[in-house]
Amino acid sequence: MSTADTIAAIATPPGVGGIGVIRLSGHQALAIAQTLTDSTLEVGKIQFRKFHDQNGSVLDHGIVLMFKAPHSFTGEDVVELQGHGGQVLQDMLLGRVIELGARLAHHGEFSERAFHNDKLDLAQAEAIADLIESGSQAAARAAMRSLQGEFSRQVHALVEQIIKLRVFVEAALDFAEEEIDFLAESDTEQQLQSLIENSEQILQQAEQGRVLNEGMTMAIAGQPNAGKSSLLNYLAGYDAAIVTDIAGTTRDVIREHIALKGVPVKIIDTAGLRESADPVEQEGIRRAWHEIEQADVVLHLVDARKGFCRDNEKIQQRLQHAPVITVYTKADLLDEDQRKGISGNLISTKSGEGIDALIEKLTKNYTDYNHQESTFIARKRHVEALKTSLQHIRQGADIFRQTQSGELMAEDLRQAQQALNSITGEFTTEDLLGEIFSGFCIGK
């Protein structure tokens, strides 16, 4: 990313409104504003000015705000021009600013410059986009806590804990002949256990924040006619999927977005899982497995009248990637003797039996975050980085318990630290930065 250019963009949404804001950042920002207003401007003051075109005619008038580097959002010279709302007016004013030497900003370029100028770390920069796109008050509060640095503070605390242990371990490696006694007599094992516990706690919070931000993805899987589409319709509150007695009715993936006890959930209804010679049904089953393997939680539906058969065992064996809840359906069609033979989640979409208990089980880890002041927003990449770090810490701890040696453990600690640093951007590739900031709106 080139920071030599002065960038400009419309910072307010498209459409007609009382105010339209043009934002500039870069070394030419102040000079452009003074030429545009044909006046001398003072930093740190709210000033009312007319905005002129190249012929001196007035395009608009409004407020000018000027911020001198490094005391600005981006860390550069920044100007905000607050004129009247309306797309034509804003386009004319933006066009004039570009004529005077600015260029149109890319998506997220203001935030990216703030990151490069150490005004924000990467987790805080991402929280800006999450704050703007918040779908609930809880999500907005959590995003603000991340923007204020709550998530970054916890990640940095973990990194400091790892660094302290790495320094100790690598000091021991400098005295190889004494290494075993040096480490064995220390509290290294206790420090590793503390690291694991702290990592698990932050990972749990990050997973809650990710669900709050992105929604929990729940796939409904099972054999044909297990009641998958009926459950989708019940939870959605309307007939989103076709329900018949004919096996294999659902051929494609059906998605619905709902809220369960305040938790955003993406429900995915999939084709019945079975062997089939029909090429259309085969494609539906292939797509079903693809969605199931991406889900946060899987509901494995079993027709209670048929019981848990060999085909269900085959499905269950493949469901190893995510938490699986086995749900027995069609409770309204069972007699008392059949009910006694079932232990587990038993539901009926006809009578509603057992569904409240199922929803409680699905949401029990997430429903409290609306009231938690410690919840921060997180993204999938943050969760994956925390998982990678935790995996290396556990691996290093296992090696140390087995060998009481620090050489292999030191490499695992280094990789754990590197994974955590990718969250805040202390170790981040340019490709990842481009991918992250391209998802921001222009003007932010």
C-alpha cells in the first residue's frame, strides 16, 4: 500500500441526507482544503467555509475540520468536509478534491493507514467494520470493547506469558549440560498449564464473540425422512422447505437465518444422506456433506420409530469435525414402550415436545453474552489463530512432560506466539491485510 498519496472518499452512505461528509488523509490534505475553500484554515477549529470549483463558483458550503498528524484517526493530516447530503453534491465535491491532487481511496484504506501508523492494531481495525455492521445492540457493545482494545489486551497478555517462558527455556538451552536439572527443578510445567488454561478461556470468549458477530452455523443432517425439513420449518416459523412422505424430497441446500434466545443462527437443511444412483440426488448429498463439514454444530436427526441403525452409525462416524447432537424425531408417533427405549433428545415438530430443551442445549454457551461486559467481538480467523496457538502450547507441554527437555518445546512456543501475533497484526502478510481491508466500506 502506498502512503505517499493523499486519499479521499465519501464517508456517508449513498442517498439524500442532511449532511454529506468527504474525508481526506495524506500530506496534501490541508493544502487541498485551503485551495477548495480559497481561505486560510486553522487546525483544531470548526470553520464554516464555501467550497469552490475550478472557476471559483460555489459548489456547496459547510463545515471544515482539520487534524494535524499524528493527532488524527489515520496518523496523517486529515480533513473532513461536511456539506449538504445528496449524491450529486457529494460526487461534485469529491470530483473537485480529486482534481486538486487527491485520489479515490480503496475499501478500508483509511483504517489500513491507521494500522500502519500504529493508531490501531489489526484486531481493533477489524472491530471498526464489525461495529458499523453490527446487527444487534449486544454485537455493537462487543465490537466497541474490541475497538477499545479489550481483545488485543488479552492476546498481548498471553503473548507476554509465552515470551517470559520462552526466555526462561532458551536460557536453559544455553547451558545444555545443565538443561535437564535446570528445567526439571523449575515451575515450567505449571507455567505451561497456566498458559493452556488462559488460552482456553480466551478461545471460549472469542468463539462467543465470533458467534455474536457472524452467527452460529447449524447443519441439520440425517437419513431421508428423518424430519430435517420439518424441524427447519418449525424453527423458521413458516414452510421454508417442502415436506412430504417421499424420501429424497430435499435435493439442494436450504438456508434460513433466525435467532434462538437472542443468538443469531444460520440453519442449513441438507439432502438426506444415503446411497443413491440418481445423479441429481448424488449432487445434493455431495453439497450436503460440504455444508455439514463447515458447520459449527450438527443436529443428527434419527427417526425414533426406526431407531439408531447401522446407516446412522456410518453418518455419525463421519461427523468428527464439530459438536454433534443426536436428536430423535417424531415423538408424537411413539407408544410408551418405544419411548422407554430412547435416551437422549426426543422431539416432535407436530406437538413441539422437546424442542425448547433442544434450543436450550444449543444456546447455553452463548445466551449470557448479551449481559457480559467482558465479551468482545471476534472473527473466524481470530478463533483459528487461537486454536493454532493452543495446539502448539499443548504439544509443547506434552513434549516437556515426556522428556523434561526444552529444545522441542521452544519451537512450539515460538509458533504459538507467531499465531497470536497474527491476530493483532504484529506478524501479518500483505496478502492477509489486503483481504481484510478489502471488506471494509470506502471512507473507513
